[in-house]
Amino acid sequence: MNLKVTASQPNLTVHRAVLPNGMVVLIQENTAADIIAARIFIRAGSRWEKREEAGLSHLVSAVLTKGTDQFSSLEIAERVESVGASLSADSTTDYFLLSLKTVSSDFEEVLYLAGELLRAPTFPEAEIELERRLTLQAIRSQQEQPFTVAFDQLRQVMYQDHPYALSGLGTEVTVAQLERSALVQYHQTHFRPDNIIISLSGRIQPDVAIALVEKVFGDWSVPDSDLPKLTLPPVICQPMRKATLQDTQQSIVMLGYLTPAVAATTPTLSEYTALKLLSSYLGNGLSSRLFVELREKRGLAYDVSGFYPTRLEPAQFVVYIGTAPTNTAIALEGLQAEVDRLQTTSLTGEELQSAQNKILGQYALGKQTNAQLAHLYGWYETLGLGIQFDQDFQEQVLAITAEQARETAQQYLRAPYVSLVGPESAIAGLTP
């Protein structure tokens, strides 16, 4: 077994081990509370779905905990609730996740149950139909929400044929036609020990944790087939505007910019970090540039913000504003002007330091609980960045200069994709 120990923050050390079957185990001993949290990452997610099977990962996650070879859905729920634990499955764009949390004394029992879910789910037809109906209801509900409509539209024009173009829920058409055989095939393809990362944080010693994971999963053999390989269509930058007419009380104006996937190399890492800093400066909180300029000073915004998610594939840098329909055109102009300003005007020393402090402060707040720690290190491993990225990222934030931030804006925040949702009277003439 390959064991690697890496210090990642003061007084806390992350241990990394690889079991003989290829399963990666990350452990951070944290004795502050008698709790152990685990995040089990499967390198899957909706990016692996065929376009005609959009929503498959989500449906698998919804049904995974509803029956195994040994236990029914009710028995699984009773075993978890009888010890006050939590156990859930989820799917995102870039990974599939099984999460659990329990007191230390019950961890082994719940981990065994998690192992049963990962290795022997039965995907009962009745449960699939129930979750299918719930998913269809959620899709229809989202179609009534202007922000979601605007974001779905933005995603589609930015990513075109790439899987990132679609919602993780899928569409009404694709979800309606998903069959149990597709869920079984998804499980057989992706759920294998050499495609899994188990990240633990809590009151457990590293050697004990590794021995326990090996006890539960060590006999899980690697299939004869190679790990699945994914070939995706390229994401080509072709900025455009698109609008959806909707009789709403406010218009949604959303700008999107294609940016590179994160990678632990220079200059990519410094560009990623600079974009994180610019996103925080523009749209994070009541002191952000967009909030102060467009809401407080000009009164244009009901809601204004931005986000820049970390992705395995090219990511979106997004800013948006919810505004009165009569202000749609001026809100679009103001929003784009604030992003364009980053290319010509460097942040002042005070602005730069404030943005750095905000990022690092919120980053620290995101590592307070065992669940947050387990998730963070598991996600970095899934990204291929390694646990050292925790320290690298913080150092990069402090190293970013105002000139680097401006140069990064010049490179990536030029011509935006534009997504508009609102009454016809508000957005007429704003698209070609």
C-alpha cells in the first residue's frame, strides 16, 4: 500500500493511501468533536452522460439509497436513523458523491452500509418511477423561475454540444425515457474501486481508518475492463446573445465568459486564482463592486451578484442582475461596463487586499466542520490537483498582483455571452 503524508494546515495533517485495488483514501484526524464525516467521490457525474440520457446521474443518485441486495429502502433508512447518522447520495456535473456522517462509535456500521450501497444497489422499478416523477416536477418548477431559465439558456449557448450545456436534472424528454437498464449500466461502468476516492475527517486515527476502509472495501476487485475514458467535444468560444420572453415582474440579465479549467500549473493556476479574486471583488457580498455601484448608487438591482465555479472542464465566469423591466437595457449596459472596467483599470491596493482577505476568510470558514474538510480534500483529489492544492491556492491568492488581475481580465473577460429573460417590452431590441 502506498502511503503519503502531507501537512496541509497548522496542527492538521492529511494522510493519503492507495489500496491494492486502486481506491484512494484520504484521512484527516480531527479530535475536536466525536464525529466522523466521509465523502466518497466517484469519478462520474453528468459530464459522462449521453445527450439523450441527460439526468441519468441524478436519477441514479436519487435511487441508489432505495434498496440493495441485503436491505430494502425502509431497512436502509431505519439503520441510518437508529444511530442518528446521515447518509445521502448526490450527483454533480463533475462527480458522483456518497456522503455520510456519524458519531465515531457507529462509523464502522454506517461505512459497511455505504459499501453495500456502492457495490450492490438494486434500483427498484417502483423507486425509479417515484423519483422520475419528482424529477419531472422539479424540472417544470425550474422552468417557471426566471433566474434558472436565464442560467439554463446561458449554459446552452456557451457549451453547445458539450455535456455542461444541460442541467444535471436533465430534460422532461430525456428523464421520461430513462430505463432501469441505463441506471444499471451507469453503475457497472463507473462504480469500481479504482475510480473511487474516500475522504474522511474526524476522530479516527489514520492507521485505524485505512484498516477499516480496507476491511470494508479491500475484497472489491477491479474489473477486467479498463477505466472508462471520456472524449468530449471542444468548447468553442462564440459569444452571442439569446433571450427568452417571459411575463415576469423583473428581468434577468446574465453575462457569461468562458475560462479555462483549473490546473495546478503556472500560468493556469495563477489565472484561475486571479479569476476567483475578480469574481469575489465584483459580486461577492454587500461590499462587492456590483452591489455598491448598481444597487446602492444607481438603484438598478433587485439582486446582483456573480460566481465562478471550479470545474474539470472549461468553466463559466458569470455576473447577473435582476432589475425592473423598464431598466433592462441600462442594467445590461451597467453590468457589462463594470466587467469591462477590469480590463482597463487595475484594482487599488486597498481593493486588492480587501478581495484577498475576503477570499481567504471565506475559504477558512469553509473548513470548519469535518464534513467540509472531507469534501474539500476529496474534491481536490478528484480534480487531480492533490491535497497540496489547499496550501497552493492560499499562497497564490496572496501572490496575485493588481497587474496580474488586470491582464487576466483582458485575456478572458472580453466579449460576453448574454442571456436575457423578461417581458417582450423590456428586451425587445437587445438581441440581434
